[in-house]
Amino acid sequence: MINHIVSIKDIDKETILDIIQYAAKIEANPEVYAEKQKGKILSTIFFEPSTRTRLSFESAMLRLGGKVIGIADPKTSSLKKGESISDTIRMAAAYSDIIVMRHFLEGSGRVAAEYSSVPVVSGGTGIQEHPTQALLDLYTIYKEFGRIDNLTIGLLGDLRYGRTIPSLLYAFAKFNNVKIYLYSPQQLRARMTVLSDVEDKLEYRVEDNLEDTIDQLDVLYVTRVQKERFPDEQAYERVKGSFIISPDTLKNAKENMIVMHPLPRVGEIEYDVDDLPQARYFQQAKNGVWTRMSILDKLLEERK
Amino acid sequence: MINHIVSIKDIDKETILDIIQYAAKIEANPEVYAEKQKGKILSTIFFEPSTRTRLSFESAMLRLGGKVIGIADPKTSSLKKGESISDTIRMAAAYSDIIVMRHFLEGSGRVAAEYSSVPVVSGGTGIQEHPTQALLDLYTIYKEFGRIDNLTIGLLGDLRYGRTIPSLLYAFAKFNNVKIYLYSPQQLRARMTVLSDVEDKLEYRVEDNLEDTIDQLDVLYVTRVQKERFPDEQAYERVKGSFIISPDTLKNAKENMIVMHPLPRVGEIEYDVDDLPQARYFQQAKNGVWTRMSILDKLLEERK
Amino acid sequence: MINHIVSIKDIDKETILDIIQYAAKIEANPEVYAEKQKGKILSTIFFEPSTRTRLSFESAMLRLGGKVIGIADPKTSSLKKGESISDTIRMAAAYSDIIVMRHFLEGSGRVAAEYSSVPVVSGGTGIQEHPTQALLDLYTIYKEFGRIDNLTIGLLGDLRYGRTIPSLLYAFAKFNNVKIYLYSPQQLRARMTVLSDVEDKLEYRVEDNLEDTIDQLDVLYVTRVQKERFPDEQAYERVKGSFIISPDTLKNAKENMIVMHPLPRVGEIEYDVDDLPQARYFQQAKNGVWTRMSILDKLLEERK
């Protein structure tokens, strides 16, 4: 096991499988783990606001019998007073047994781990690290197919600006024979720096058209096309519509293909899709709790 | 029992009495309930800020042995990213066992209950639903008089814009022979839509003058006249003073009349009233904890 | 013991030593206290944002087995609706068993204690009260030297605007033969009202130069020189540099001198100092948890 989770790149395939399989054990019998970290305190230090990641980690810690303190909003805390990340983290380490941090700066997770006397987990750091999102996504896929190897994954939407897609690509690159189909507007394509990092480990294809290739996918992973990424409202509106999933979009999909989304969505998957057997995004959110229980418990046990 | 609490209109008299009487049992022996919901998680999802309602629910859940996660401020969460209520609620339901939601939109409580896989409680939704405030108010009255039937209640202040007054009126309409006296500035009168809904079930009178009729009241329920409801500062100042309760105001009141207020107050009850035997507003706040313990426990037990 | 902690001035030497010595007992065997206040709820009511003080108190309450509710940001709560402190505190007292309040108004802690039915602790009130910071500072010194009496303490930086320095001066004045050296920019000198209050009880000297006198100090207590205290950026930049501690600054210090800082720092202690044997500021942060556990536990036990 490792001592901190700051980048999916640090975590080898065996450790990933270990985390996933432990999440499955926890999901099967959560009551067994309900007092596992009794008396332990998680601090959630969010320099950028977040709902899902924060609540999901808090729920995970509470479901292990632990407790939570934290900063949900940097604007209402002394974080804005200009303190360094290393000082903030040492403060949090003085008050708690494990830290989840979100920060906008590249490398901030690494700095935090360096200075902390307790385990640090990235809850999204810099522009490409969101390791626990990748792990819960892998858990969702693993639950469905019993493997990550030999799957064909479509990634659709904004592949450039979110932290989720790079983390996922680095994660898939650790497995064997994963094929990636990339669907995105021109200006939201995956970064070449990321693709060149993974191109020796997985096969990827930039595709123009979901309709023609959806029948080859095991997983369709949809992401939000964020308005704030476009120079103006018009540019956003022009592109938005081309990446919306409807029941009709899925008509040629494999029977056991699943649709995933890190949420929140703002229209890119129509509500009619929610009731289709392919929809997995709400289970995926729930899987976040099991995966984060697995991560927190493993890191805390390692430290003992 | 019911599965969600989104409107006082949904709750029949028997269920109201059931909740009230259970609150009384809890208040009598809180230690019996101190571990009742151990391991269960409440999420408080507030699209509008609130202090009292949120803290009171959190205290209630903790006093049942449960735990709490939540969003206190929509501005610092992904709620602002444009996600639908139904998606937010399904997220919260993935992370917790019961949800308290406050939202400014009419019907939002109903939507939340529709989509949630766990019980949903309105912590104030739309312009007229605040069912748990009504329930704690009824509990306060019931503790005092042993009944809700056959009482005369004065409602004073802003009867138009708060959620409390309509919820209370719908609640009183479920009981027998409740008489309502309405005291308010012209522009803050109770909405006709609400009054016409309840006029078959209770007797109400719009009164100009508290002094002349206070001797007939069992309860004087005072509400805050909010500055933001008036077109300008002057209009507010002109009216404000006419609805202030002083010890002198109460000199003709019945000996066992009680003064209630949902709080916060900003001057509409003078501090000198606090020490009079009629003052019940701080006990009323405390009653909120017992009533919400009753509600949370009943909904969680129902779900088992 | 006392019922509330609103000012260091209220607390006599015996009580201070009692709190400090109990903190030491807790630090030595924290597991003994892990369920001590089970079922008890702390409410943290912060009219001014704070990170350290709030998280440190929350951690302390959780490490006693208690629970926490609170308001981290007045802007997102009904505190802004114009409610009086006494009403807010009575509300919090209805929901919880002990209250920590931060408020910008002079005397606010006293008002809170007056109206509360549960113990109130100042988490920083007015311009000179931060009693728990003073207590944790004393605990840090006591751990190091086994006494507070007969020590020479240098206070450096902004001695005028923070709450920490006056609280510390009033605290030291309760002990015997404490010598204080004051180092600050002209416009950030300690207030004469404070100095005249303590001048009979301790010896103080306003010093121009740390270098010449550092060899006489047992403790060098550094505080942040806040940009917002200066009329303009230039005035700040002119002064900032003169009060920065580097390893070189410490070369003439006594071998067992310690460097303290209430944190956060923004450059006034260089990072190279962190690894020197004199650095105590991160332990000081940790000591805050033990000291606050001692305070919370004592006040709650007193109330039983």
C-alpha cells in the first residue's frame, strides 16, 4: 500500500485492484466496518468548493465510524490570508488523523503529502489529478464487467479541462488492452501531453461521430461541457447540443454497455436515459462512498 | 405514518398528534433515544441559507446518535453549476439515509421526495411550506394547553411573505374550532389563496387592533416584519413600530396566554417581555429539537 | 473552576495552572478521554470567519467523544438578519451543551455568557480577548520550561491589532517575575491601555532591536504583521522586512529558547527556521487541541 493518494500515476495496478476489491467487500457488508475508524478525525480542506467530492468523503469517514472537521469554503477562512499550502496542511495534521485536500494549484497534492504527518488524499488538485474519482470509476466498471482489461471505453464531452479525464486515462493505461474512443468538440480535445504519456500503454482513437462507433463500446463515459470554458455564450451554444445523450443515441449500443458520468450534469444526458438499463451514474455516485471508505480505511490502517 | 414531510397539507391530524406526542416522550427521557439512529447519516441540503432550521435539525440528528453531512451555502458548492433538484437529491440520497432540504422554488419539496430513495423533509420550500416549523409550533401549544382544539390564536406581523404563517394556518385547519385573529400592516396581510383554502375549517378575523382583542387570545404568535419586503426604508419605518410587543401590550392578556415567535426577532418583541411568564419563544426553539428528533426518528423507523 | 471563559482577566493563576496541567494529563493519555463527553454537542458560532480556532475546538470536542454543530460564516446564516447576540446565544444554547463564539464586538463574550444557559467560551471577541489562545500559549511554554514564572518573553510583530498579544500580556501578568521585551514597528506598538493595566504585575521594555537582546529571551513569540493594518501597500512593504525571523536571527539565542507563533504566518518566519530545534509553532497548534479539550471538559463537568 501507499501512504498518500495524490496522483493516480503513483498507484500501481495491484494497489488499484486491492482498493477496488476492498470497496466491494465493504459494500457487501458495510455494518462490519461501521466502527472501524472510531475516534479518528478526517479534515476536509477545500481551497476550491466542491459538493460531491466533499460530501462523499465525509459520508465515507462517518460510515467507518470516524468524524469530520473541515473547511468547505476558502473565502470564509484564514486560507485567504496568504498562508502556504505546507503550513495549512501542518495545521490540519495537528488537528486530524487524515486529510482530504482540494486545491487549484498543480503539484499542490505532492506538497501537502510532503509536509503532512498524516495521510493526505487529493480530492482534486491542479488540472489533471482527481485520483479518487478515477478509482471510483474503475470500481464501477469492475463491478459491471469483473475486469478493467480488454474493455472499450468511450470518453465524451469536455476531455480537456476537467481533472477526471486525465486521471482516468492514466488509470486505464495501467491495465491491459484498454481501447479508448475520444469524442469531443474541437476545442475540448484531450491534451496531447496526456495522450502522449499514455499512448504506449493503451490504444486511443479520436472519433468524430458517436453514432457510428457506439456499438463497439463497453462503457460510455460522459462529462459536462462547462459554459465557462468557451469564449462566449454563442460558442458554447453551438457546441453544447452535439454532445447530448438521449435514448435514441443508445439504440445501437451493446446490450450490456453502461453510461457513466461523474456528475453534476447540466443537460448532457437527457432525463429519459435515467430509467434505461444502461444508466449507471447514480450508482457511480454511491460507489464513490464505498471506494472512499476503502481508501480512507487502508491509509489509516497503514499508518497504525 | 408518511414517508416524507414536504407539506403540512399532507399530514393528517392523527399523524400530527402522533409526532407531537412522540416529541413529548423524547423530551421526557432523551437519554433513551441517544443511540437510536446510530450509524445513520442526515444530509442537510440548503439552497437558501438558514441558521435555526439547519442547526436545530443537526442537533436533533446528533441527539438521536446519528451523524450529519451537508451544504450550508449553495454559493460554495456545485449546486450553482445548474444541476436539477432531482439530480442533487439523488446525489444526497447516495450519501445519506435521510435528507432535509431548503429551496426557494415552489414544489421543490415534492420533486425531491419523488426522486429520493431516502426520506425527504422540507426545511422550508417555496413560499408557503415550512411543515416542521408548524409542527414544533403545535408542539409548543400542545405542551401548554394539552390540546390544539378550541383555542384562539392571534397571528401578528408579516402574515404574507414568510413560510411560517401559511403552514400554521393549514395546520390549525386540521383541528376543531380554532379561532384565528390576524393582525398585520395592510401590505403584509395573509394571502387570500391561503385564507380561502382554510376558511371552511377554521374561523378567522382580520383585526386592526391588538389592544382591543388581546384578552381573547390563548396564543399570540408574533413574526418578524422584514425590511426587505418594503419598497423603501421609509415605508418600513412607518409600519415597523405598530407591531411591537411590550410588557404594556400584554397587560390585558389572559393570565395563561403565551407569546410565541419563530425567531430571529429584530425588535418586534421588546427584551423586557423575555422575563414575563408569557414568553415562550426560547422554549419554542428548544421544542424544535424535540419535534425534529420525533420526525427524523419516525421517518427512519418507517423506512426500516 | 469558572462557568464560562470569556476573558483571560477572569481566570486566576490557580485555574490557569489547573487547565494547563489537565491538558498535560489529556495529552499523555488521550484514549482515556475519548468518550468523556459522549452525547454532548458543541456549537461553534463564528461571526467572524476563522480556520484554526474553529477547527481546533471542533477537533477537541470530537476527541472528547462529543459532537459539533455550527456556523462558520455569518454571511450565509440568519446572523446577518440583525438578531442580537443575546438572542443568537439563547438559540445556540437551546440546541447544544456548550458554545464557542467569535465576535468582533467588544464585550460580546460577556453578553453571551450573561444570556446563555450553557457554558460559553470566547473563540476571540472584541479587540483584545482571545483567552484560549493565551491558555494554549501558556501550555506550550509550561511544557517547555515547567513554569511560567521567572521567564523572559519577547513579543514581536504586530503588538497592537491582534487579540493574541493583549490576552497574553494579561495572562503573564498573573505570574511572578515575567519579563517582556516588545519588538514592533512604530505604528504597531502594544496599546498603552493594556500596558498600563499590566505594568504593576510584570516588567516590560520596548526594544528597538531584536539582535541585541535575543540572547536574553526564553521565548520569542512572533506575530503576523497584517497588510490590512497599513494605510497603503508601500507602508506595509517598508516595515514587513524588519520583522522576519531567519536562522541567522537566532544565532545568538539561548540554546533552549523557543520560537512561537499563533499562525497563520505569511513570511515573518522563514521556512528554514522550521527545522531548527527552537521551532515550536506547529507543536503549539497541536497543543491547542489538548488545551481546548481541557477547557471544554472542565466546563462541561462543572455544569453537571
